[in-house]
Amino acid sequence: MFTYHNKMTAPVQSVPFIDSAESMFGFVPNLHKILAESPAAHEAYSVTYKLATEKTNLTPIEVQVVLMASNYHNSCHYCMAGHSMIMKMINAPQDVITALREGKPINDAKLEALRTFARQLLEMRGHVGDPALEAFLRAGYNKSQALDVLVCLSAKLISNFTNALAHTEIDAPMKPLAWTPQVA
């Protein structure tokens, strides 16, 4: 139903975001081809993703833990494969990647506190209460990082929901990391 745009078919306002995605990944991911339909959605995703990965006070692996927690929660087949690939590129431990793909606890206590906090925010639509925030803080995070988790989740809302609407086809480089959501 959605068009996989390229620079010739996309609205002109989306072309800089297509170029940026191509520069970042070496190809234009199908997510960006679909987001190009709406320059506003494409810009919102591109800006929030860049903020999440470049401006938060979370490490690259911590950012990916939050993103993967959202991918799992929102059953995003496309983003789960894509971020599994990214986690491999940043040398995340395989046991962390596996736990995130299976929706299971991470052996690293601090990363597990982060995954749990992100999951609670998603499940409770932000209304996690003070005990959840206090547990996150006790794990070694700070209030700034609690808000940084929201930046990461905001990027994922756009991409996870876009992929659900569009049934985005997994790109060839990500196919070996294809993932099927767990049936409850």
C-alpha cells in the first residue's frame, strides 16, 4: 500500500533525509523509503533518531537496549532485524542481543534495569510511578538519562508504528537477522 520512494519519486523535502540515511548505512533502508512519503514524518524520525544516538547521555549499547526493548514491545519485525544488525556493528555482546530479541532479562544488571525501565514506560504509557524511577536510579542511572530514554522511545514510536502500517520489507543486509514476534 505504501510506496518505496527514491530520490526521484520522493517529495523534494525528503531527499536530504534519504541522502543522510544512505550516508549512514551505505544504502537507503526501506523504512526511509516509506517515511519519505511524509517529509514531516521523515524529518521527525531522522531528528529524534539522531538525538537518541548522538546527544543522549546513554552509551551506544544502552541506546540500542532501549530501542530493542521498544522493537520487542511493539512487535516490529523490521526494526528488530535492523537494530540486531546495528548491535553487531557496535560489538554488543551476543547474549545481550539474544536476550533483547527474546524479550528476556539481560545478565548485565545495569542494562537489565534499563531494559526494564524502558519496558515499563511502554507498558504503562509513561505512568510508571516513583518506585520504577527509583529502581532505575539505584541501578546507576540519573534523571537526565530517564528523560533520554524518552528520546529513544519517541524515535521508536515513529519507526515501529510506520513499519506496522506499511508492512515494511526487510532490507537484504538485514535478512539474516529476520525476527518473528512472539505470540502471547
